[in-house]
Amino acid sequence: MSALVAQLAVGRAADGPAGPNEHLVRRVREYIDHHLGDPELTPERIAGAHHISVRYLHRLFEGEDVTVGRLIQQRRLEACARELGRSGRTAPTVSAVAQRWGFVDPAHFSRAFRAAYGVPPHAWRARRSEGPR
């Protein structure tokens, strides 16, 4: 029994100390993932949903190596890349994919996608549909 307790203690220490706000950061991340398609998803909306100030929300993410706004954009781009990478006969347009994941400006989406993945969304889709050579 004591070996099990020791193993749990070692495992917990390896995970690092749990910050007092870790649960709140996790809830905020889950909220972001659940609302990615909402073009009105903003730090203000997120803070309001969690009954905290925008300033406190930003403070929570100081140790996360990413700002809240940047996290929203990254998660949206990841969702778009996944969807654009799927092969299928009835693939939606790039604009439809961008809108589904909360991007309202196609030009902004294209620039952000290219900056993140090194190619424009149309080229990403073409590469994925070609498959391995």
C-alpha cells in the first residue's frame, strides 16, 4: 500500500505543482473549444461567462505561453486545417470552413492560415487530397 502512495506522490510531483487557478484555466480552455464557431467569442465574452474580469482572465493566461486571443485563433486554425485536410466528395468551400469556425473575414483567415501553416488554405486542401506519393 505504501508503494502505491509513494508512486502517486512521485507521479503528482512529475506533473508539477497544480496552480490554484488550474481548474479555472482548464474550464476557460474547454469553453473556448466549445464555442470556437462563435464569431463573437472574445476575451470579454469568456470573462463574462466565467464571472471574472477581462484583466483577471488575461492574468490567468500569463503562465500559459499564449494569450487568450491567440489561443482562440490557434484553436480555430487547427479546426480549419483538420476539416480542410479531410478527403471527401462533398468538401465545403474554404470560405464555408472558415465561417463555420468563427472567421468572418476570408482575407484575414487566409493570411492567418498561411502564417500558421506556410501555405494558403486552398493549397493545404490540395496537398491533403493528393495523399502520400
